[in-house]
Amino acid sequence: MRAPTALLSLAVAATLLVPTGSALAEPTPPPGVTTRDFGNGPERNEEAAGVADPAAATLRALAGDTTPAAAAERLKHFPFFRDFKDKERGYPRQTRLPVPAENPADASIKLGLTPYHAIAGKLNALQARSNRVSVEVIARSHQGRDLYLVTVTAPESKQQAREQDAIRDRIENDSAKAAKDRKLPGRYKAPVFVNNNIHGNEWEGTDAALRVIEELALSDDKKIADLLNRTRLYFNVTANPDGRFGNTRANGAGFDMNRDFITASQPEVQAMRQVMIDTQPVAMIDLHGYVNGTLIEPTTPPHGANYEYDLFIKNTYANGLAMEQAVLGLGYTPEKDGVNPPTIPFRDDAEGWDDWPPIFTPQYAPFQGAVASHTIEFPMRVNNADYNNLPVEELRRRSAINTDIAAAVMRATYTFVQDRHDQLIADQIEMFRRGAAGEASKQVPLGIVPGFGPEDVYNTTFPRAYVIPAGDRQRSATAAARLVDHLIANDVRVERAKRAFTVDGTRYAEGSYVVDMHQPKRGIANVMLEPGADITPRVDSMYDISGWSHALLWGATVDSVSALRADTKTVDGADLDGSVPWTTRPLSLRVTDGREIQALNELIGQGVQVTWAENGTAVIPASARRQAEGLARKYGVTFGVADQAAGAKLGQVRVAAAVSADELFTLRELGFQVTPVSTAVLNAGFDWSTTDVLLVSSGLNYAQLNAGARAALDAYLTTGGLVTRGSTGATFNGAAGLLTVTPVAGRSDANGVVKVTSPGGPVGGDAPANSFVYSPRWFTGLGPEVRVEQAYATDGPLVSGHWRPNANGSGGQDAARGQAAVVSGRDERGAAVVMFGTEPMFRNHPKGLFAQVAKAVYWSSSAADVK
Ligand SMILES: [Zn+2]
């Protein structure tokens, strides 16, 4: 029923299909960035007046720790999260924000917009003028800038705030009764979340938010007074202050945060996630640029199968239409202003702008209660080349239009919530009720909104429960703990078996974790724990990734079960006790998860003489028992008794890395010492004497090296290690004349979870049965020196995701079947080389694959010693 169109695809290709995580540019901090000295800054809030920020030291200590426990600890330091459920506080909850030093290098200034340093002062002034405005700091960005959450609502006594808290809790946790309480919606202030500027160089949501907050704060309109009596409006003023300042899409760590929601690797994303969990918005909007005409969701198919899509689409489409009218009402025209009328992908396009992966803010929000959520793309491009090339006056004209449009959709959204107040709350209750009752995935009636056809119907099957086993059935206790903590951080209820139980004929040990799928937020649990679906047959064009699975890619064993009879108790975190066995023999540490890699790197850093066995296990001398005990406590890792002391000596591994930002982040998170390199860095002269392993996946082209750089690199490659990934890595291997392989590229947009077989070897041995690909590659024509570490399965190989062949028939799954996905070998000159055709560090997501990377690094660095 929908008109097929190329318009959207063009817009997507031109503006938004910016490189995926691994193709991000190298992370160079924007010019002019200075690190703030937290300890000497102004006081953080009124309670701490006159006291140096007590959180600073803790936050600095947590900076490199991205475990959920660390994230939770970090959030405790921010007043919003600390006080949100404070029974003794009403509204407003005002905070005197520290005002950063003025910085004329802020990229917003050229556009006539509000620079980052000016936001805090404006918000302080608004708090002083209005008791409707509360502002709190919810996070610090990668580079140390504050994120401000503004709550706009009518003042509440502490009793009133307590009542709101109680109702919100009933909606989530006592939904069946809440659904029958007819007075409930009338007593509840509907929460609305407006998220701005998550892409740092899509600026104007922030400026529109400041405008709308001021209007609401100072208005004497009765309708606004009514609105603020019946809603709480939460504005994340800028989700990405690093990028706003520095004119980058990504944050300071080089991450596209609007791809990070199922992983939450970045502190800014962890904070947004927590805002959504704590406030439980019925509606949210996420402000972006630039698509002309203004793009307003809902989306094309495929639609996420874990949403209560009937509740979602009717509200999201209705607010989409309302926002469209609001934008049209501004009176901008193509002729006069160059502003085209809005487009709604669901209505106007066939495919290419989908809500399949929950990596985007508006595609995550429904799992925390939103029954209407939207991406909005304002129309007038001011970033990238236009930022540099257009006259300042034209840029400012465009930014002013974008700001008007962003403000219009914010007003439309709060008006929509005001008008549909009780129904939106009832729909949120219904969503949680279906989850708690364990009802089957609902078939959405065709025509529920105009144009909703068979192509829009996506469903899933919820198992009765998932079990994350303890004991021998668990592949990795550390990975299991990581997964459990991640589920809990997403507000999934996890229980632990008090005694052993049997289900579906399998006996599970005491201490096994159970995720009962009869729970209000079963959607987010299932979207992480189900294998996903192969949607290759249903659509040709996807906007971003199509496959993910925490159950298949995070390294832990996860079973889905059809019945649930277990004596359990709910837990608030994984209980992971590391241990060191009583023995006088050497100790072993099996590397399955990032925690073991961190522990091993720290052990090596302490100067302990570790050896590395090719089965992927480190052997630690008995004399280092005390250090091992310390690391067992710190990382929760379990040492074993070594059955072999043999292997190569493993010294501290110093990595030179020409890699993408997400890979650099991951390598450092794992505790490797990494020096970023590139063609330019090597051409300028590079001292290879302190490098043990070179990683190449991005930004290093052997053919473009000058003679001196090439000679130095060639000399290094007679003894050093090399790990490559993807096209750049395979090209590098060929140009440097190392392993004898023919790299073959799959279709470039193919991605998802694949089935693999691992015949053994220093990298593939002990690897999980699934891997992740994006632009998959494989290797044929293997020389005698090349060993297959991992191969694509002969069935599939795609488990979930999207992978079609190219138009000429090449690059498809059939071509990949049985082919080598990861290979290793020693070049005749001496270099120990590992080549990945998979994506083991993609956006920091597939945590169960990080061990393969670490094994590749350890093996290639130590292989020289056993020549
Ligand atoms: Zn964007």
C-alpha cells in the first residue's frame, strides 16, 4: 500500500548511512579540548556548597571501568539518580550548575547557536526565575563535560512526589491492578523525555530545548499550567557535549552513541538508559539532522518483533502526524526557504528506515515504557562540508529554521501527551501487563493504522524462561556474570536458583540464574537473549545492523526453557567470587572474557613470568600465588591448577594499532597498552622497538608508506606479531607479502550473527560457536603455512541478521559456507600473523569474541619466542 520511493534511500545514503562503528575515523580529540579539573571546579550542587566535588576522585578511578557495577557506582554520584526516588523531596530540585570557562573554539558559535559553555549559565538563570524548572547533572562525557537533565513540571510537595513515585512503580510492577484503577491516570503526571544532540554535529535540538524550557517556565497560559500539572517533561539538553563542542557526530571516545543502546559502552548512554528506566516515559523524541523534508518516524519495516507494536504504532503514528502538522504550520516552503514538507517513512517509503535493532534511543525507549517514540531529522544541513563551505549567514539561516522546527515538534509532542494523557498511561500499563502475564506476542491487526499491511507484521515467540547455568554447564562464569549484570542494568528481573532444578530434562546447578519471561520488561530481556531472526528474505535494504544476540555473542551459555519450576530469589547483581585453588603447582587462567584478559594483563604488568599455552590458557608460576589471589578478588576470576607449564613466555604486550575508534576503546578496556598508528604516523618515522604486536584494520595503507617507513616496518615484521581485520587488514597482509591467502569480500552491507566451526588452534580453539560479521570476509587459496582457526559453518552461516548476495550473485552466504573466517600462520620471514574476516570488537558489543582478539595478540606476540 505504500508508495515505493527512492527518495528516502537517497537521503539515507547521503546523510545517515555514515560509517558503522568499525569504520569510524580514528579518534582524534577535537582541537581546543581541555580537560576540566573537577577538583578545583565550582561546587556541584547546593548541598555540597563550598566543598570540592567529592565525586571527582571516584569518577576518575571508574573512568576506564565499563562494567555495569562501575556504571551504577558512577551514576550514584549524580544528583538526579541519587535523589529521583528520594521520599523527602518534592519539586523543584534545583542545582547550581558549575559554569565551564568560555571557549571560543566551540563549533556551535559559527552557527549562531548556544555553545556548550553557555548552557549551564542559562539553566541557572531559568532555575532562579521559575519554580517549574529543576536541573541536575546526569553524567560526564568521555572528555569530562556535564550532561544536564532539565525537569519541567508544576511544583510538587514531597507527598505529591512520593505519590507519583508510587504510581509509577505500580504501573510497572502491579500492572494488572493498575489497569483496573480508573482513577490512576488522572492522578499521574505523564512522563515525557526529549533527548537532544546525541549526534554532536546535529546541534539544534539543544537550542530548541532551551527555548521551549524557557517558554514553559515563564508562560502564564492556563493550558501550559494544566500541562505542567499533568506531566513531567524531561529534557536531556545535550546528550553529546563533546561532539557539540568539537563538531563531531561521535562522542570524545569516537562512538556513535545512537548505536550503543544494547551495549551501553559509553557513560553518556548509560545515563540516558538510566533516565529512561527511572522516569519511565510514555513518550520520547530524539532530535537529529539533516533530512530535507523533515523526517518524522514511525519507520518502515522490518519492525522490532519484541515491541507491543499495536500499542506503539497507533500512538507513534498519531504523534508523527501531529508533528508533521506542527512543522507545516511554521509556513516554510520549498520555494521561499528551501524547506521541503515532512516525510514519514512508515507512510511514505517502502523500506530502508527501520526500527529493527534496539541500538537507537527511540528504539530502546519502548522497552522502558514508551508507547510513542520518534527520531526527528530537521531539514537544513549545516554540518560536514556545508559547515566549512557555506557562508556564515546561510548557515545561521539554516540553523534558525532547524531550531524552529525542533521547537515545533517538542510543542506538538507535549500537546499530544496532554491530549491523550490517560490513554497513553493506559497503554503503558497494558504493555507491562502483557509482559507480566506472559501473553503470546500479539498479532497486530492489519489496518490498525492506515497502511499497516502484512509487510509490517513481525512477531516473536517468548520462551517460558531463560536459564544462565552455573557449574559445569556454564562455558564461562565470568561471562555469565557480565551478562547478568547487563540484564539487571537494563531493569530486567533476574533470579537465582536456591537449589538445583531440572527443566526440559536438563539439570541445572544451584546458583544458576533464571530470567522468568513473565515479567513487565520481558521485551528487553528477549531482544537480548533470543538468537534473533534471519530477515534476509523479507527486505532488501536495512538502515543499520540486523543481527545481535547477547546470548550468542557475549560468551556465556544461555538456555531457553519451556517450563519453570525452580526455587529462586531475585538478585540485584551477579555474585561473582573469584578463587585460587589450594595447590603447590603452577596456576592456570583460561581466557574466556574481558575480566580474565584484564587480570592477565595486570599480572604480566606486575612482572610475573607468565607462559601462554596454545590452548588459550595462561600458566602462572606457583610463586605468584599472592598476586593471583589479589586479581581473583579484583576481577572475580577463577584460577585453576595448571596441567602444563609449557608454552611461550608472555611478556607485557605493547600494541601498535591502526584500528577504528571502537576497537581502540575495546583494546584499552582489556588492559592492553596501545599506541595508535596510521600511514601518516609511520611515514613520520616510528620506533618499532617498543611494539610487540601490530593491529591493522583501519587507516594504514602499506602501499602509501615511504621507503623509510616501509623498511622499518619490514624489519619489524621479521620478528613481531601482526593481527589484521577486514578489508584494510587483508590488503595490508597482501601488500606486505605475508600470509598466502586470497581474501574474498561478502556483500558489504551483510551483517549479523553467524555460525562458525573452530577446528582448533591458538585463536579459534575454545571459541564460542557463533561470531559476528559486518561486511564479512573469508580466505581462500591458503598457503601451506596458513592454519584455519575458524570457518563459517556449512549450514547457514547466518543465524540472525541480513545477508544477501550481490546483484551478480557473488558475496552471498552460499559462497561463504565452509570457508576460512579466521586464519593464522607464520610468515617465512618470521612474523606471526592472525587475520580476521569476522568483526570481533564491533562497537564493543560481541564481548564473548574479545577473548579471540586477546588470544591473537598473545599468540602473535609470543610466537617469536618458540620459533
Ligand atoms: Zn543523527
